Amino acid sequence: MKLSTKGRYGLRAMVDLAVHETEGPVSIQSIADRQELSEKYLEQLLGMLKRAGLVTASRGSQGGYRLAKDSGHISAGDILRALEGDLSPVDCAGFSAEPHCKSAGSCVTKYVWRRLKEAVEDTLNGISLKELASKSRSLEEKGEQNASPANKIT
């Protein structure tokens, strides 16, 4: 499974929001500057995260984005599902009500895909945004983060 830029950049933006959550609403421009992302693309991602109930937005000169709930109650899985959709490794009869292939009834590999999906979901659901923000702060304090945002959260 390979995540798109939506998932990767959206997760970085959410970690940024969590790191700066005590500062009040965070502007798109400040997130974009720190993460070296396009403001327009970030606006699209934050819109998706808002529709998923993960962030809230406020308008005005002091406006910006905030987490919609405590960072300990938002998982990496919540964020990636909001941005990427279903995280199934394959589009297979093992995951949906309607079979997509002729051999769905006798397919043994669907058990592999099901276990892979469960492992991915368990891992992503077990990582909270609070943990990621804490790790980010810790790395910053130690000076281990390079200037490139890509090295912050991979």
C-alpha cells in the first residue's frame, strides 16, 4: 500500500496543529510555511479534515484551524481514512458485500489481504496524534529534525 500526498501531507499538517494547539487557531499560512506545503493544497486537505470532524475553522484576523477534539482521541488511522478513504490493500471480495472477481468464493488469498488490512488498521489506530506531536516536540528539542519538513514525520 502506498499513501498519496493527501495522506502524507495531511498527517504532517495535523501533527503541526497538535504541536501548536496551545497557541489558539493556527493559520493555513503558518502551517504551510513550517511544512513547506502549498497553501491552496493545504486548504483542500484541511477542508476534508473539517468535513470528517477532525478540525474546526474560524474566520477573521485571529482565525485559523484547531483540532476538533483532544489530540489523544485522534488516531493516525482517523486522519488517513479521512484523506485517503478505505485503507484496504486490495479491492477484493474479501472486503465488500459485492464480489469483484469470479473466484471470490474460492479465493484463498483474501485471507492474506484481510490480515494485512487488520494489521495496518490496528497499527494506525494505535498511534495517536498526541503521541506524534510529543515525538515531534522531542525531536525538535534534541535538534534531530532537519530543516526539511519531510524529515519531521514520514
